[in-house]
Amino acid sequence: MKNIYTIIALIIFGFIATKADEKTVELGAGYENDIWFNLDIGSVGSSPNKGWDVAFQVDGNGGIMLNTSKGMQAWVVPDADEDSWGLPVDTTVMSSEWDSYYNSNVSWNIGAFNMDLDGFETEFGDFGWGMYNMSNHSVTGKTIFVIKIDDLTFKQFFVKKLFGGAYTFAISDLDGTNETEYTVTNSEFVGKRYAYFNFSDGAAVDLEPAMTDWDFVIGKYTGMIDDGEKMVPFSLTGVRNNTTLQVEKLTGVDREAAEAKTLDKGNYSSDLGVIGADWKSFNMTTFQYELEEDWVYFIAKKIDSVTNRYYRLYFTEFGGSSTGTVKFELGETEANSVYDEAGLKILDFAINPNVISNGSAINLIINSEENINNIEISINGLLGNKVYSQTLNNIIGLRALNIDNLNLMSGMYLVNLQVNGKVVSKKLIVE
């Protein structure tokens, strides 16, 4: 019997930890589209990469982005404030001496016009483009920008205020004339993170799915690259993840054999650009893109306040600008291991099978690196109701626990193992 469970453990822990499928995303020639992707569903939206100029955060924050991926750029007019709006601007030394900012690759709350600032994290409510006003809970514009719309068109740009759930902003010619004022109202984009605005149409457009519907967006954007002397902007094509994800990147590993760690023991990051674009590089000899074949990403997706679902992702093909084809392997996986405070693995945990019918038994497989006591095993419904519990002691090496007579209703359950304050959970489906 022990040999049977040894074989089961080897299979569960070693060979079939993940069921992955190859996914294909088509950005189009020249990476003309952004593709919004859900880890469980696949593509949930497509939007033209050049379909907007500036974007306004409508989810309660104050981020304002610029579409630098189509060549736009923004400079801060020196020594100018709200009282300078309407005055002419001398741009003689603009390119060489003025500060220029880009959208953050760390936080969705920081766009180019935020000047690397998140007003909700700064002491005085400084959003870059404006300052928070405590008296009326508005953000009042304080910074004048010059924006490059295309190679021949430069305009002054000023966000006057964010008040009552609406942004008021304006553009003018560089001499201060021909001002045009616009408004973007947050309530017209409920459930979205950003409302996008196109100057050619003079209107806001809806380009992204609801925040809860997508996990990452694949497309063209601007990143900062170290050229050996300083950080310089560079056009990239890659992945930016939603705020519900945390990602750990592993390099120099076997992509299939590598194990996901739980959030408390892995080196996970919530930065939007942690997957980014550096999983590929262009070979100047062969003129082909080459992929990092020993890189893998483990993704923790927040399901509720206590539960995360884990995924394994790695890239298998990048077609370049001629096709915009991106292929990657993606599959749900599990964090099978419990680690001590020093980061050393002390225990592996799995269940087999994880899909049963009412009245069937499950085998709980534990492989411990050391003798462990007070291992708490519980099975809970998704509403938190406990339907089974047991405490195990003197567990060392490989141990199998048969749990039967559960008599569970159809649905999804969590099998939880808790040891030394650490909890690992597995899904159990009863059909």
C-alpha cells in the first residue's frame, strides 16, 4: 500500500502539477491592438492602440496617462502654474532642458501627467498635474504641460480640476490662443479604471473592459531602459497586469518542474510591469526574436479576501511586428508546499482525486521533511462553513490519509492544511 501512495505522490508532486494550454493572442501587424485577457476565460476585449491620446482614471484615483506608444510626449513648463494658463510658451530649450515624464510601469495610479506622484500616497495630496483641496475634496490643477500630439503638432495642456466626479481640462496653441475646454465624467465609465480621450474627435471613448473582467493587457507601451548612463524611454510590447494579480518571476529554471510558492514565501510583486516585455530579445544577427526558455511566471490571482488562485505562465512564441502574434503556455497550478521562516521547504501537500462524487473518498498526501505536530486539516465550504476537521501529529516522510464518509453536497470546497501558522489550500469539487 505504501508503494501505491509513493507512486501517487510522485505523480502529484512531480509530473502533473499543472494542466497547461497554449494560448494565442493576435495583436495585429505593427501591434495595432491591445488585447485584454482573463486567466480563466481568455481574451475579453480588443482596443486600437492608437485610438486615444490621454486617459483619465475614473475609479476614484487621479491618474492621467498619455499615449506615448504612438509617439506622444509631455514636458513640464518650468516656473508655470495655474495663473500661467493662457500665456505664450517659449519652447526653444524644451527638448534639452525641460522635464519629461512617462506612464508608470509600477502603478496604474501614476500616468505621465502625475509626474511620478500618487496623490493618495504623498503627504500633501500632490498628483503632479494638480493638488488635493481639503476644503471641497477636489483636485485643483497646478501644472502646465506642452504635449506633442504628432511630429508637427504641439499644444499646451492643462487639467483645471477634478471636482464632482468630472475632469475639466483644456488645450491651446503654444502662444496661448485657440483654447478648447473639455470634460470627462467618471459616472459615464462605471466599473472601468480609465476613460480614454481622443483630441481629433474631441470625445471620450470606452476602450477597456470592466476592471473585474480582465487580468492583464498585452500590447504596446513605453518602458524605461538603462542605456548604461541613464534611463531612457523605449517602445515595448509586452504584458501589464491588473491590480488583482501578484506575480513571481523565476529565471534559470525548468519551466514545467518549477514549483509555485505561496504569497508569504514567494518573491511576488504587484507591480503592473512585472511580466513586462523582457521575456524576449531581438537577435541582430538572425533578425529574429528569441525567447527566454528558462523563465516562468507564477501568478497569484486574488479571489476573495483570503483566497488566491495560482497559475503558471511562460512564453513560447513572439511573431514580431509583422504579425503581432504572441503565444504562451498557461495553466492553473497549486502552491503545494509549506516553508519555514528561513524559506526552507518542510512539507508538501496534495489531494487525490480533487473531483469526486457525493459519498466518495479522497486521499490526502503529505510529504514532510521533518517531524511535525499539530497539523490541522479542515474542509470548508466557500462560505466558510467547516464540514471536516482533524489534527495530525508525528508526521514525517510520506503519509497518506484516507478521508471518507464526507457526504458533501455538490459544489466547491477548500481543503486546508495549517501548520506553524501557515495555510495551504486545495480545491475540492463534488459533482
